[in-house]
Amino acid sequence: MALDLAAELKKNPFVLAPMAGITDCAFRTVMRDLGCGAVITELVSAHGIEYKSRKTLDLMRFDEGQRPVGIQLFGETPEILAEAARVVEDMGADFVDLNFGCPVPKVVKKGAGSAILKDLKAVEAVFRTVKAAVAIPLTVKIRTGWDESSRNASEVVHIAAEEGLSWVAIHGRTRSAGYSGEADWDFIAGVKAKARIPVIGNGDILTPETAVRRLRETGVDAVMIGRGCLKNPWIFSQAAGLWRQGEVPSVRKDFAWLFERLHDSMARQDGIEERVLMLQLKKFASWYSTGYPGASQFRRTIFQHETLAATRTAVASYFDGIAALIQADTSQEAFLMGGHG
Ligand SMILES: Cc1cc2nc3c(=O)[nH]c(=O)nc-3n(C[C@H](O)[C@H](O)[C@H](O)COP(=O)(O)O)c2cc1C
């Protein structure tokens, strides 16, 4: 029987946002350990699936412990997306997620990603065709609209409900806003108020307090957190504690465990080169250092290490020194201002 995704959101309303190049199989495993709810792969090209390229199949890989796990697809035509959705179902994923939010020119030029939002007939055709192709649930992630003058998220949610989708996740910016300004949570609340299926709100959640405030104030069924967990990997368990028990639980910031788990999870991937593993660890370490004393000096030096062993030693030494310190609020600083959704 298909999984009841609405029930899953009730169990855990703190969902990990898909982030290309970041939320791969290894990272999702660690984030599930740290308490996030459902997870979704980064966007995968439906065309790539048709040709079964090794790289594409790698992006679609998931572990049993990640369930509920969805595979996110982007593509131009309903038929290609439906064909790809069948492959997703055969792989045993819990749900298919459609990317209607990607603002990147290479994707929208072909009519994929957020470009579909410009044409509600096309939205309906994709939903209908993909839904008919699979028995597992279908979800979609959108922006509020293409631009300020065409914010049609409510219409898209209406069509999604008519066509039997299980949820709509909304990044509270238009395609033309890119990552500038702030996510418009009042708009998301307005869409949710009229929705007949679950709505997940997304954008700029950087603290457990904000996560819970957005849930309470907007009435959304869940929130999706992306960049916030790259600054604070404990945000999911802290938010869940605040939501259920009314206060943020004190978590031990066990960076040694975190980096060990990330390392081991990445190292298990078939054919991963030591150079790639080292680079990934450097990236995570530099994000997690945000707001701690000495972070800019640490970032300058960490990328100079040439071996994995030296990188791991430097990471351990820096994070041992800061784990007991308070992380400063860096919400006003630009942080990863671009992505595929
Ligand atoms: C580096 C990066 C990659 C992203 N890749 C994807 C993606 O593959 N699919 C998608 O739907 N959204 C993608 N996004 C958008 C995020 O899922 C999310 O909507 C956005 O970052 C706003 O949420 P946040 O403020 O919590 O990060 C990406 C964002 C970033 C920063």
C-alpha cells in the first residue's frame, strides 16, 4: 500500500530540503540520524534516467534508513517525466517529487523547473500524466510563482489537489527573485488557508524557534529546511523538541561524531575518490564553522590541506575548540544564494 505522506508529516513536520551537490545519499543518512523527517534527492534529469547514465543512477540511490524518501525529477514533457517516475517506483522509492521551482537558466530555457509555472495547462498535464503512471504518491516543489505579477501558487495547489498529489512544498520566493529578499511566509499562509492537501512551507528557516513559529503562525503542515542545517546540523532535533515539549532541548554538539559519521557515510559510496571525500569534508566543515570564533581564519586554512588525513586532523582540532561556544547569529550574511529550487 502506498505510504500515507500526510501521516508522515504529522509524525515529523521538519523536512530536509533537497539541495543539489549537498543532500546526497550520505548526507541524507546523517540528517535522518539527526532527526529530520522525510528526505528528497536533489533534482534528477528525467532525460538522464531515460539513458540510465551512471551519474544519474548515483543521484537516485538511497538507503533503507532514509525512508520516507522521495526522488525529485525535472524534465520538459509529461511523457518523459512519467517514464522517469516509473523508474523511480521500480527502484522502491516512497514517492516521486516534481521540481517546478528550479530558477536556473539552463533548466528554465528548456521549459523545465519553474518555467512550468507560467502555464497552468502544462502543470495540469504533467500532474495528470505522471500520477497515472505510478501507484506511489506524487508531490511537487514550487516557487510562489514565476514573477511578482504572476504569483499563482494557490492555483497550482488547487490543480495538485484535483489531480491527487500528496503535498505541495512552496519556497516562498518567485522565480525572478532568485534568492534575493526574504521568503514571503504571509503569502504561503494565504495559500495554505485555501489548500485541500498538505502544504509545506520553505525559505530562510535558520533556527529551531523560527521553524516552530512558522508552523504555528502559518498553519502549514510542515516546514522544509535547507541552508539552515548547513549552519546548525542539530536544527531538526531542536525544532522537534521545541514543537513537542515547548522548549529547545539542549543538544551536545558532538562534532567529532558528526564528522566521523559524514566521513564513514561518504566513504561507503562506491568508487568515491579520496580527493572528492576530502573536498566534501572541507565544504561541510566550512559551513558548520559559520558564526563561531575564528571561522574565517579556519576557512582560509582548511582548503590548503592536501590530504584527507591532514584535513580530518585540522577539522577535529578546530571543532574541539568551539563545540562548547555559542554560535553567533549570521542570518543577515549572504549564505549559498543560489540553487535548483
Ligand atoms: C545549493 C542549493 C541547491 C539546491 N538544489 C535544489 C534541488 O535540487 N531541488 C530543489 O527543489 N531545490 C533545491 N534548492 C532549493 C532548496 O531546496 C530551498 O528551496 C531553498 O534553499 C530555500 O530554503 P532554505 O532557505 O531553507 O535554504 C537548492 C538550494 C541550494 C542552496
